[in-house]
Amino acid sequence: MHYRVILSSEAQNDFQEVKRYIARDSLMAAERFAGLLTSKIKMLGRHPEMGRVVPEIGNVRIREMIIKNYRVIYEVDFLHKQVVIHHYWHAARGTPKIRGCS
């Protein structure tokens, strides 16, 4: 079973912001971390339930992967066989508001 992985516009913005933030210290580290995020997200296409249910939300469709200090918040759409990445969120920022999640 293969799911399509989609990045929401918020996730695309978050991803660029993460890269910019890390690049302030090291461009090479920013590229390396961006590659790590991308490779982990690709895994969701084959294993959409590999992340845990977001504890603050408690909905089995809304899940997260923890990658270093970042929470990757995503939603699994079982009916359409797709995973929607909603946010790349630094854990120190608390809980993101997740629009469009049911």
C-alpha cells in the first residue's frame, strides 16, 4: 500500500523557515537537516501510521514524527490514501494550531 505525500502551504513555509533558521549558523547543516526531513517524510508514503497520535489532539488521523527538535505534524487520509504534512514545528514553540484537520 502506497500513500501520496502532500505538503500543505503552511508546511512548505515551515520547511523554508527551518532551513533559513539553521542556515544562519551553517548552510551545510541546514541542507543536511532538510535532507533528513525529506527522507523521513518520504517514508510516510509506505508507512503512514509510523508516527504517534498527537497527544494534544487525540485523533488517530492526526499524527506526528519527532525529528531531532522538530515535530512533523501530519494527517492520514485513509480513504484517499494520502498523507498531508501540516507543519514542521520546533518543539519549544508549543503546540501548533492545525487548520483543516478533522
